[in-house]
Amino acid sequence: MERNVIRVVVVDDEALVRSGFQLILRAAADIDVVATAGGGQAIQEITRHRPDVVLLDIRMPDVDGLTILRQLRAMPHPPTVAMLTTFDADEYIATALREGADGFILKDTDPEQLAHLVRTLAAGAVVLSPKVSRAVVGGYLDNTAGADATGAAEADAVARLTDRERQVLVLVAGGLSNAEIGKQMYLSAGTVKDHVSAILTKLRVTSRVQAALIAQRAGLLTQADGTS
């Protein structure tokens, strides 16, 4: 049976970056880079090609990546969006997180890992590499007004989750897709999707990345490691 082809659009202001990502990803039989664009043409190309995944430079001189992210998130059926970033963009990372980015990929990611990350995104799982997670978590905390009050509200929200929802949240934070969570918990993908939707609603977040960071700050991942 043929594998579904993942349609990708790469948005970056540097032609060399665009062509590099395109060359790497097109080497994978199940990934097709249907378009590349600078910031000014991004929305037009994404609307035209309707990709599954958008790799979006977080910082561009013509049209800022965060502006494009907001426009994409406002679409009726938005694509999965991962921000292309570097270590010197911490403040942008924090904002992208609040705006609902689905993942963060370093521009110097090992080419052998890039196709895997795109597949992970397309499957609905979190893409938050260990290298970038410290910048994401640190930047998010440093730029969140009223951090103590926010932490208390998050703890209350986590406490309202059912036991099964907490189990699902831990697996979401571990980077598993709905299908992988379903296999591990003996649930259908549809049931897992319903649990994830309920988790996002209760935590008052819009993306799995945000939910994963709340799980990390609430100590759920440490608890899971301690009981495994």
C-alpha cells in the first residue's frame, strides 16, 4: 500500500535555506515540498497549495514569521506549523508558543533527522527537540506576565484533568502521535483525539506544544519517569 505523501511548504527569507530544506526533504519518498516562499509570498503559496505542514522562519525582514503564524492559525483548517529558529531568537520563540506554533526546529538540525521531524508533525505529535526545549521553556517563563499566578492557574487546570487525560497528556508531552498513544493505551485514534481536545480545552491552550510545557512544569513527566 502506498504511503500518503506529506505536502510541505518551506518559508524563509534566504533562498539558500529554502533550497537546502527542499533538497533534503525531497529525498524522502513520502514527502513533497510543493512550494517554497519568502515571507511576502507565504500566505499566497500556502493558500494555493494547501500543505499539511509549513516550516516557517520565525524571523524575516519583509513579513515577520509571527505575523504569518497568526494568519495561518486564523484559517478554518490551518496547516501544522513548525517554526524554523536559531538560539538567538528566544523572545520570538516565546511569542510563537503563545500564538500556537505546533513545533520548533533548529535551522542546523541534522539533515537525517529533518524528514523524521516532518513526519512527526504530520502525525499530530509534538516536535520540540531537547536543544531547543530549554530556550522555549525559559523564554516562555521569562516572558509570561504574572508567572506565579499563571503557574497556580495551570496547576488547577491540570488537577481538573481525569486520570486518563493526564496519562494522555504525558504521552503527548513525550512526542507521541494520536495513533501511537492509542496503540500504547489500547484506545482508538478517534478516542485519543477526543481526549486531546478535552485536554487543550481544560488547559486553555491551542497547541500540543503548550500542553506539553504545562505538563513539564506541573511535574507530570517527572512523576511518570519515577513510576516507570
